[in-house]
Amino acid sequence: MERKAVVFDNRRQKQFPYPSLINENFDIKIFSFERCFNQKILERYDSSLIVHLGGDGSLGFLLDVLYKAYPNENIPPVLLLGGGTANTTLRGLANLRDEGNLCDDLVNIFPEEEFAVKSYRPLCLEIDLEDEKKDEIAAYLAGFGHLTVGVTKIFERIRNGINPNLAYLAYLTAASLSLATLHRRCQPQLLDFDGKTFSPEIKLAALAVLGVPYLATFDLNQKMSNEDFLLLSLQGKTEAELYLKYLTTLVIGGVFAGGVDWLIRRKLINLQKGRQVSVLPDQEKKPNACLDGELKRFNGPLTVKRADKAVTVIIPQEIVKRYKGK
């Protein structure tokens, strides 16, 4: 059999099906996400299809590895089957307007009656951090009271063969500590969102983006294009008020489906749609980032935008129907 497929299995919900057509049409290699997940696997197997079973977290890691493994070539199509703890990316892709195309060979295997094909451009990050290579950095904008940047080498560690769960646990520990302590020592930053500059008094709580759903499942009932993403922000007159809003957002938005939408409708958090966000460094050369629990400075600007190159994703129509308009 000439067609090859690499399968990364990180399922947490077994009711998400594993279609038999993969076994019927491909010579497959199955890898546990927890044990084997790095660029070497992709280099070893010349695959015409990548299959992902899992949620938002492992999918983010997979996309990072794919873009590093195929910097100049087209990325093989990715079949998304869900099954993770959170599957919000599938929800977003089900409502994505940008349709994709498959080669004739794969069109026969994935007919449009049974599978939707989307052209997806995930986020990429541009950052200049002192003493660090920018291609090793994944950054998360977070904080309350101040805008701080929690930076970690989590993706680089996973590409080098570190257990993803251990790497992610290390990141969460460092990020939690930085939010509780180190962010108070960081200089507030200016935020440029689609050409409009916000002062440090705009208390940014989180950058929530289609495909990077760290807060919750979105029930916004709006179409998103590959150019757009969402910015969620909090404001408060005092740090205590802001901190309370931040915790409320994490609890309601992170636990209840549609929680973020509920918070937006009640104007507890602000929502804006845009195409590029940049964090501008201060002029006093003070620390403005936290690298795995250590204060650092990025020279900026730190810019989050869509990747220039799209990846083709395939989604079963039954999943699309489940999430369409939700």
C-alpha cells in the first residue's frame, strides 16, 4: 500500500470514533502522544496524511511540530477526530468559512458528503527575547493588574522528546507562580490591537483566539475567517476588583460551556475581533516577561498573528453538524 498515515492518539473520550477507512486505505503507524511525539517521527515516515485524536492541547503541539517539520514544503493534510478533554478547536473549525482542497487521490477517500475540508491558518508568534532564540519560544499573554508575558520552551521540549504531559505540567506550575508573584514586578506594557494602542491601564486578562481556547468553549454564533481572532480583556478600578473578575472568568468560562459568551453578554469581559495584536516593550528596559519562572525582558514588539501558510484539515461531517453554529 503506497499511502502512509501517521496517527497520534491522545484520546480522553472514547466515544469519538476511529474510522475504518484509515485502516482500509493507508499503511498506518500509530503513536501514543504521551510517549512519542516529535519531529523525528515525521521525518522518518513520508506520510500523505496525519491523523490526530485528542483535544486542543495536543493539537496545538502537533501544529507546532508540523510547521517546524515542513518549513518550505506543503504540510500533509491533517484528519481531526477529536476525543480530547476539550475540543473547542473543532468547534471553531466547524464554523470556519475558509474551505480547503484535497488532491484527487484523497478526495476519493474523503468524500464531501462525509467529510468537511478546511484551510486553517493557526497563530504564529514573532518575538525578540534577550538571550533566547525566538523559534524556541511559545508565549502566553496573561495577567491581572499588569500586562505580563509568561514565556516557556514547552513546544521546543516536546519536539526534543520530552513527555508532553510533564512539559505542560512544568509550564502550568511556572505560569501559575508568575501570575501570583512575578507579574507584580513586571513593567506594564502598551498593547497595539489592529493599529489602536491601549495604555497599561487597560488590564489585559487573556488573549483568547480561535483554535487556542484556553478559557472556554465559545458560543458566539458568528463566523470567523482565517484572518480574524478574538481579544478578551478585563478592566477594573482596583487590582482587587480586577483579580475577582479574573477568577470569575476562569471559573465560569473554564467550567461551563458557553461561559465566556455569558460573561460577554453581561459585559463582565470585553470582546473585540481583530487581525493582529502586538505588545510593545517599555522604554526603561525593565523586566517585562517571565521565562519559566525567571524574569526576562523581550525587546519587542511581541506580535501574534495568523501563519502565512495554511494547513488543510479534514473533519468528519458528523462532528461539523454537532458544532455548527455553536
